[in-house]
Amino acid sequence: MLKKWLRRFYASPPRVIVAGFAAIIFIGTALLRLPASSASGETTPWLEAFFYSASATCVTGLARLDTGTYFSAFGHWVILALVQLGGLGFMTTGTLFALFAGKKVSLKDKLILQESLNQGSLEGIVRLVRRVLLYALSIEAVGALLFALRFMQEMSPGRAIYYGIFHSVSIFNNAGFDLFGQFRSMTAYVGDVYVNLLSVVLVFLGGVGFIVLSDLLELRTRRRLSLHSRVVLWVSAFLIVVGTVTILIFEYTNQDSLGPLGFGEKLLAAMLQSVTTRSAGITTVDIASFRDATQFAMILLMFVGASPGSTGGGIKTTTFAVLASAVWSMMRGRSDVVLFRSRIERSKVNKAVTVTMLSLAIVMGAVMILSVTERQSFLIILFEVMSAYATVGLSAGMTGDLTPFGQVLIAVLMFVGRLGPLTFTYALGTRSGRTLYRYAEGRIIIG
Amino acid sequence: MLKKWLRRFYASPPRVIVAGFAAIIFIGTALLRLPASSASGETTPWLEAFFYSASATCVTGLARLDTGTYFSAFGHWVILALVQLGGLGFMTTGTLFALFAGKKVSLKDKLILQESLNQGSLEGIVRLVRRVLLYALSIEAVGALLFALRFMQEMSPGRAIYYGIFHSVSIFNNAGFDLFGQFRSMTAYVGDVYVNLLSVVLVFLGGVGFIVLSDLLELRTRRRLSLHSRVVLWVSAFLIVVGTVTILIFEYTNQDSLGPLGFGEKLLAAMLQSVTTRSAGITTVDIASFRDATQFAMILLMFVGASPGSTGGGIKTTTFAVLASAVWSMMRGRSDVVLFRSRIERSKVNKAVTVTMLSLAIVMGAVMILSVTERQSFLIILFEVMSAYATVGLSAGMTGDLTPFGQVLIAVLMFVGRLGPLTFTYALGTRSGRTLYRYAEGRIIIG
Ligand SMILES: [K+]
Ligand SMILES: [K+]
């Protein structure tokens, strides 16, 4: 009975992914509530430990406990482990361990990996997974070293290395936790070109997706980027520029944010914010002081988010591109959706529409519920919900004031957002078999 | 040269519709600014007259001038004429005049009518147009009589008839203007079952669309409603119930809105609000006092709006149904979109996606701009923008405080919303011819 149930369960990759992530969150909760995890040696309440564990595993970065001051060194390593597992995806990591142990990868494992990496084909999956770890660890190591070199100017070498590793992993995995204390994120480095550029590069490499990274490294031999990589890179560049310009213009004269800075610093801060709003969630200025228009623009950037198969969230750059292109085709009276002279399969367009609509429905539903339970302005709630769902982790100020109910709902949003609404749909529902008959076409009037 | 240009212009029905509506708005502006139109005999400023004319022609009902007290009787008749022209659609009206004058209806006129009524085929268009006028005027006449009978209890018979006609036309055409003064809408009748039910019936008949009305009247002979009518009626019923329950629950204990009323009155007010939020825009309670969650729920109701070929706005009930059904199909792993055992043509699904996405983009863009130019909270701005775009006319309080720029933008939103984003797309762009080649399919990863 149990065996049969387990076999059926294991046969559904989305279900295994959901259960695996949930298991990591609960193990993280148990570890983070230990007295050893807190700096003061106190036991952390279940709900607080759960919220933090969910935030770390879903690489979101919304924090009610001040990472730098509340947790012990042990707590920091637990957090880093959760971020690393959540960022790389637990299946990737799990299978890699299996690979290193010399075990063979079964077809079932491959299927789960395929779902988890969002790849269309099984070929090269194992090779890709091996690369994922190689790339991730290499980039994180270089990032840690470069951060450590900078931090040595203001702390002991041992501490600088510790800070270097933590921030490199946290930023590459688009988690956005920091050790600087008082929920200040990286505001101390607002004008620091070195720290800003290093952060932007790490966020970009983490958020662009392993497929694109791998594609870029093979560019010398292949000479041509895949359609997927071209779309990701162009849309990312477009969003970074649009975000930077929007934030710069809207906040230029705001004395509480960019106003007091010089032009170079303004540009640097706007660029960092544009890049990190699409998932990483670090900041060098006080988000709560931003104007409404800027916060709304950031909500839209968060919604689009990073790219598929990456450490980031949101509906993804490719979804945005396909949707925009589908609308444009329809407006021009064309039936094919075309990107870079390639036709996009009809099923991909449907998937893009579905992911976007489900995401909108989830976000709007959560906003409506929270505007009943929480005492906050509508925009602040929308900002928080989008930040959780797109695993961004920026807050305009309400994370610390959440009611217990609000905490659970925000944690659920991070979880659903990290795995994507379709993963949940497939995990819950039995994907109904093909129907053998088609209904006759009916007439209806639209718009 | 001019003749050639005119011929090309006339060959594009969407362009004629846009130009025709714009012409009515400008004629209305000129008439409303005349001293004869105001009760005090003063000349109304251009911008104010333009805003009111746009609001009347687009049957929106957002008003900066108090309809009941600011305008003279002449002004009221001008407003009523604009509402009637805007509600029935100027082409319908225009061709009907031509019909009555004994002229033949040309194929070109029929094409324009087809676009304007959103009908798939040319057959029966002229018959339909004749019916539109018959139904509309009959319903308005009965509504006026029933309103007048009620108003006679509190005013002179002459005045009661005048009020009866004005409110019947205004409510049937989903315009939502009223003569009661001080921007109170129908708050004086919050517990009046007769006035509430009459209003709900008029709004429903106006918002359900002429096609459905005609279908319902032919039910005796045909025995079966068309797919279109079934979708419209079920979705309308669903939205009315969901809206009523949501408003009732969220406002039940709010002492500034439904709180002080008895249960029956609460239910009546919630139902009226649910029905009129999807385009008519009349109200019996103070919208500004509603809770954030209620206002947000109303924003979603406004977005969906009324049904195609009606006096109401929004993306329309059928668009909502097709979109929801498409998402559901995709979630179930099915390729066909099915409503009531009828398959929905792929091009209709595309149109539903496009209308929705364009509407979202327009609304969000306008909200972002207005949150820079206007000093209002985000939710109030979103409410106002959605109310204008979906030609609803409810206001949470900012219409009177709009900056001149804000007035123009809101007027443009009413105009675009009334005609629909696709009409504008087709009017502006040359619908590019079919491409004779297809691009090869490319691979991309979504979500
Ligand atoms: K994050
Ligand atoms: K209206």
C-alpha cells in the first residue's frame, strides 16, 4: 500500500520537487530555532524560524530577524546552506551527490531533473547538472575572494573571508541576505563602485540562468547563441536599462533617496536597484522612502523577474518576451508569434499566458486578503506580496509588522513563487489525459 | 488628393469610429461650454466642458461639475444626447437616421456597423441595428415611466417625468450621471427596493449587450440560447453574486458604509454596487469610505466590466471567460479551449489575451504617470484610472482634484476604454498583410 503510494508519488516529478523543497524548509526551521543558531543562545519561536527558513530556502531574503546581529555563526552557515540548496535546486544538488558517489542516474531521476531545470529534452541533463555545480561554485568562489579583498580594508582577514563567502553566495543565489545588521542591506556601500559592480555581476550571472551561462561559455566553439540565450540577454539588457532610467528620473530630486548623491552615485545606485529588483533584493538606498511611482515601477520589474533555470524568480524574462510578442503579432494581424526570426511554438505561448495569468491571480488574491488582515497602505502590501512571490526580498517596511497569519501567507507566497504556479498545478492535479474527442467549434464575441 | 485620402480613410471602419466619437466629443464640448448650458449662465472653461463631454460620450459618468446643480435644462438635454449617442454607438444611430430617410445602406456602412457592433458576419446587421434602436428606446421609455411614477411622490409631475427620462437613459446606457446634486449619486435611495431593483434591471439590460437581448427575445421560437448568450448570462450571474458577497462581507461592519444599515438594506446596497461597478457607476453608499480590500475587489470587477456590444465597458465578460478557460485548459494539459462543450476558435483566444494584456498595460502606464502628477494615494489613483478606462464613473474622491494634465489623461483613458484598445490599434496601424513565409520554429524555455 505505502510502497504503491510512494511509487505513484515518485512518478510525478513536480510532486517530488514540492515535497523536497518543503522538507528542506522544515529541516531549516528545526535547525534555525535551536539555541545554537541565535547569537544570544535563545530558542527562536517556531513561526519566526519557519518564516526565515522559508525565506532562505526560497532565496527570497525577506527577514523579520536581523541576519547579521540575531544569528550566531552556526546560524549563518545554516542560512547559507539553505540558500545554496534553494538556489541550485535540491534535485540538482541531490543528484550531483549521487553522481559523485559513483551511482548511476536513473531515468526517473533524469525526469525529475528535467522538470526542475525546466529543460525540454533529457539529453545532456546530467552533463548540465554537473556544470551547474561547477559554474555556481566557481563563480561563488571568485565572488567570495573579490568581496573578501574589499572587506579586508575595514575588518580582520578572517572576518573579511567569512563576510566574503556569505555575501557572494547570498548575492549569486539572488537571496539578498546580508550581515551588515539593522536591516540596512548594503546602504553603507551606496557610492562604492567596486562593491556595486561586483554585486551586479554576481546577480546577473545568477539570474541569467545556467543554460545561458553554459551557452555563453560554448560561444567560441559554436559561434552562435541559442534563441533562448539571445532572448534572455536582450530582454535582460532592456529591463536593466529601462529600470535604471525610470528609477533615476523618478528619484532624481527625492532628498530621502537619490537626491543628496552626486550624478555618478545616483546612476550607480539606480543601476544596482534596477538589477537587484528583478530578484536579488539587495539595496543601497532606503526603499521605503521611494516615491509611489518608483515603487510601482519596481513592482512591475519584480513581476517579470529573472530568467528560467536560474536562482531568481518572477514570471521570467522569456515569458515576458513571448507574451509581448504574442500581443504584438495579434495587433499586426499575424497568426505566428515570432522572436528573432524564429517562430514560437503554440504550446509555449499558452504556457506564457498561463504562467502570467496564474501569477496575477495569486498576487491579487494575496493582496486582497492581506489588505483585510494587515494595517498597511495598499501599495506597501502590493510591494510586499510581489516581493515575496517573485522571491525578491525587498520590503517597503511591512515585513517586521506582519501578523502571524500574514507571515504564513507571505511564506506560502515565497514557496509558490519559487517553484512556479504550474509546478503546483501539476503536483496537485492529475494532468488529465488527452481527450479522445474534440468539441465542435462555438461562436463567441470578444472585447 | 483630399478625395483619395478620404476614400482611404473611409475604407478603415476603426478609423471612422474613432474619428466619429472624437467629433461627437468636440461638438459636445462646444455645446456644453455655451452660457445656455450652465444654470448660472456662465461660460464653462474649455477643459471642463471637454472633460464632461468626453465623460458623457464615453458613457463614463466621472464628473467634475455637479450635473444636477451646475447645468441648465438645456445642458441636461445636451448631456442626455451625448449619452444616447455614445451608448448606442454613433454609427448605429447614424445609419438608422439614414434608414429612416429612405436611403440604402451601402456595403461600406455595413462594414463599419459590423466593426462597431463587434459582429462576426454582415448578415442581419441592418436588421440588428433597427432592433438596437427599438429595444433601447422601448426599455428607456418603460424605465422613464417607472422612475417618474416613483419620483412623483417627492416632486411635481413635470419634474418627475424630466427626472424619469434623464435617469432611465443615464442608467440604461450605463453612464451613471444623476440630477440629485452634490455628487451624491443615489445615496438618498439606499434602502428603496423599487428604485434599486429598477436600476439593477436597467443596468443589466444595458450591459448585457443587444445580441443577448435579441437572443433572449427569440428564445420562444429558437428554444436554445447561442453560446455567446449563455456565456454572457452565466458569467454575469457569477460576477454579480461574487461581487455582492464580497462587498457584503468586507463592508458588513464598516460604520461609514453598510454598517448602520439593516440586513435587507445591506444586501440591497451590496447587490446594487456589485451590478453597477461593472460599468454603470451609480452608487447608494459613499465609495470613498469603503475599505481598501473592497475598493480593490471593485477595481477587479470594473476591469472585467460588461458584455460585448453593450453600453458598458471593461475587457468584457466573454473575454474573461475565454481567458479563464484557456488557463484552465493549459493547467489540465489540454490544447483546446472549451466553454459549454463548444471549442473556442484559436483566434478568439488570442484576441482575449491581447485585449486583456493591452488593457493592463494601458491601466498600469496611466497609474504610473498619475502617481507622479497627482497627489493621491496609489489605490485611489488605481481606482480612478480603472473607473475611467472601464467607463464606470465611480470615484473614490480624486476626480474633483485632478490637475489639468490629469483631466486630459483621464479623458483619453475614457475614450480608449470606450472604443477598446484593439479599435485604436487597427485605426492607427495598417493591419499588416499576411506574410507569405513562415519562420522556422525556435526553442525557448518558459516559466
Ligand atoms: K531574493
Ligand atoms: K458608467
